[in-house]
Amino acid sequence: MLREFELDMPGNLQETLARLPGGTLLAGGTNLLVDLRARREDAERLIWLGNIDGFRDIKIEDGRVIIGGGTTIGDLLRNPAMAEAAPSLVAAARVFGGQMVRNQATVAGNVCSGSPAADTVPPLLSLDAEVHLTCSTGSRTVPLNDFYTGFKTNQRKHDELVTGLSWAAPGPHTANLFYKLARRKGDAITVVGVAVTVTRDGDRCTEARIALGAVGPTVFRAKDAEAMLTGEPLADDLIDSAARKAMEESSPIDDLRASADYRRHCIHVLTRRLLKQAWEDAA
């Protein structure tokens, strides 16, 4: 049973911001309500975000994708433009929880939860996404790559709301891929998540991003591995070396889902596989 709490339902963005801090934000609630029931969270006042105008909008303007802070996983799947604007994010959305969870869970909520196994974060990192934060006195933008400060901690202040996320849509000769390894196909927590973006110009890689989930205290970019690829033709031996470097940059743990050694092995295998596929697709 849930403890008693006050439900605050402001009518617009300004009213919502005026009530911060002092309450716990409620959007999809797919994490929060479970944690409240399990007594992992203790909230006396919940602030409902469902009345904010345009909070679930998805826009593509001048080659840049902008999604509102209330955009759900299901919204991504129902928008046909997202298949080209964020291929890895759509791939993650397809294997995110069950259908009812996808209809409620928000992308921003998944990002803010800070779980190392968050499914949407590796794709967003591979797309070089930015987080848009708003408070009653102004707004700021933080690169997602700099957003996390540690395990389940981030740069959002108590008086701020994530009003959206944005990234540049992949251009020509760019491939963006994601793979989730879990103990079953659907409704399962990630064992290892890998997202890659590769851009090529002729026979050389001009940009590479490798994002890894569930193998460290936060989702992170394997920047040393990325540096090995930039400016180089991606021959099989270089791809294998970069995948091994990504494995070395990780710090997985043993838990009920997998051992640390198994996770390291999977990082190497999946990163190598995705980089090779992305290099071919980017041609």
C-alpha cells in the first residue's frame, strides 16, 4: 500500500515551476510509484506534470530533433519521423518494458532516474543529446555527456524541470545503432547496452561515438575507444582493438543478471559487431 500523499496538479509550466522545489515530480510514474510502494522513496507531495502545454511535442527543426520533457517511449514509436531522426533511440524504445509501461514512461524520466541500465541513455549519448533545464528564473542546456555526476545523481537542481532533450539528426553517411542484451526479449532489465554512431567520409571515419549501459556506475561514452577510430579507415583489426578498449574502460559488477566477466566479454563482442555494421551502413 502507498502512504498518503498530497497530489498537486498545476495547470501550466509557470505554475509548475513556481511549486518547485518542495515536491516530487510525477510524469509517467513507472519508477516512482514502484519505489513509493517499496518504501524506497518517501514523498509527501507529488507534482503532476500532465497539464503542461506541449510537453509531449516532438519537433524536427533545421535538422535538430527536439522532444518535450513529457514525451513517452510510446510517443517515439508512434512518430514515423523518429526512425531516421534517432534510429538507436527507436531501437531502444522497441525493447523498453512492456506495452503499458511504454505508454506511460517518459524519456526524460528514464534519463533523470540515472540508472546505469537505463535503456534510452546509451542511444541519446550516441546522438550527442542535450538536456534542457528550466526554472522560474531562466533556462540552461547541459550536454547529456556531462549531466551525470555519479550513481543516480545528476546536475538537475531541485527547482529545475527537464523541459526537453534535443540532438542533431544523423546526416548522410552516418549510422546510429543500439543493441540491448537482456535475459529475455521484452520487459527485462539490461545486462549490457551498447549504442554507436559512426560517420564516414570515403574510407575514413570522421566521427565515432560509443555509449555503454549497465557496465559502470552511470551510462558513459567510451572516449578512448572513440579516439582510436576517428580519422582512420575502420579495418576489422582496428574495430576489434577499439571494442577491446571499450571493454577496458568499463567497470561492470557481478549481480543477479550477469557476472562482471560476462559483461566485459559482451561489451567486446557487441561493440565490435555494432561498429562493423555501422561502418558498412554508413557507406
